[in-house]
Amino acid sequence: MRYAILALVPLLSACSFSFMKFDNEPVVQAAYANGATKNKVIATGGKPDSEVSIPEIKGTCLNYTLRKDGETMPFYIAFDKSGNRKHYGYISCQDARVKGVFKQ
């Protein structure tokens, strides 16, 4: 039985780490960068799919859809009112809000 569990690990990890293929995308690199700002991210990553207000951080959140090798992945970057990056990740702004990412 324990060998069956070991056989599942590669399958589960492949799904869990599929986002890593997007790590070199320009908008992701811009979000990861030290001192990332809204202006720098948009200049690098282009116009987002949408922008939503995030009252919890008194700022905004940009939604992007990353595309590579026929796959898509949501990616969000949230900024405070000064345009400084506060949060980012491989989900949408709406999902981040539901998960409580923006709660102070």
C-alpha cells in the first residue's frame, strides 16, 4: 500500500507545480522584482485583462491571463494606493479576495 502512495506523488506534484512554467513570463518577472510598481508591471506585462478596486489595501488589483504551450493560468498583482506591489500569485484578484489574502 505504501508503494501506491509513492506512485501518486509524481502525479500530484506535476499538477501542483504546473504554474512554474509561467515563472519566466515578463509580467510575472515584473511582479517578482524588488521595488515592483503598478507602472513598471504594466509597462513590462502590458494591459491587464481587468483591474479591480481592493478597499482592504486601499489599492487596486490587476488580473492577467498567462498563456504558454496551449495552457492558460490566471495571475494577479495587487498594489497599494501609492502603486507599490503588495501581493501577487497564480489566482485571480477575485479568488485572492475570497481566500482572504487582502485582509489586514
